[in-house]
Amino acid sequence: MRHLLVAKKIIERNAQKKNVIGLDIGSKYGYLRKILKDYGINAKRLDVVNRNDDDGLIIGNGKSLPFEDKSLDFIVVSHVLAHIDNLPPFMKEIRRTLKVGGDLIILQNNRYGWWKYWGYYIRGNDRALHYRTFSLWDIKELLRENNMKIKEMKSPYYFYLHSKFSDICFKFDRNYGHMIPNWLATQWLMVATKPEKLL
């Protein structure tokens, strides 16, 4: 479901452009690339390991991207930021390679959303795979520090894992998930742009 949400946002924001090229960091199995290819959008993939599908795949950790300055129309980081051990060089590369007006599209769990709070703070089983968590203030501050302007931020769905197994949760998410306040969201779908001048 998250790939469709991100793809919809990319298609909406690039519908009038030609030769659109972007990068999906932490792409795993390349689902986003496959969806966007049908719309004539070229989404390269970056991941730390080969996932048995090397279509458009670049192996790397995001701290040195093999793209020219201001060459990408969009960059996607879907549940990736918590896995990065050192964020400054990672964010620097995003800023370097994004075009002016280009989009950074983020899906990120909220530290105070029920799912992350339960896994990270109560059970503790989430800590083994994540270096950090983000509050609403944290994610906004990360973008401000890297001179990215937030254009859109919302809760795309609230029961995002449970909705796979429950019709009630799925219907709630489809009809009301976007109405959840950002501070309470389970996760955020964000679009931030690279402005012409420093903010």
C-alpha cells in the first residue's frame, strides 16, 4: 500500500514534466520502480544489498550517490531514515543531487505513534534494527537543518500494519487516516522541496 501512496504523489507532482528521473533509497524489491515505469518515470534504486532483482539497482549506503549535482527530480526515503547511522552526509548527498524544486518524499514512523511506541519503548524489540526514532519536531528540524521546505505532511493511514488483516482498520484508514493530527500519526507521508535560496 505504501508504494502506491508514494507513486501517486510522484505521478501527481511530475505529470507535466518530461524525462523525469528519481531515486528510491532503500528500494528493497523495486516495487516503486515497476509502478512508475508504467507512467514513463525512471526511478533508480539504491540499496545496501542485491535483492535478486537488479533492474535499475545501485548498491550503496546513500552517503555517496553516483549522480551529478542537481540531477534528480525526486528522491524517496521510505522508512529509511531510522536505519542511517550518520545522517549528515546522507542528507548532504540528497541536497546535492536534488534539482532546485525537486521533491524529497519521506515515509517515516512517528516516535509517539502507537506502533513505534509499543515496539521501540515498551517491548524494545524494534531497537535492534533502528538507530533512532523521530518525533514531529525531530523530522521538521532535520528538514529545516538541511534547507528543505515542507510542502505537504499528513498521516496516510493509522493502522497501517493491522489494516492488512482487518477490514475495519482498512476502511478507517481509507476514510479517516488523513485526518489524524501529525503529532499523533503512526507515520507521516511528507513532501519537502529544495528551494532556490537558503531558508
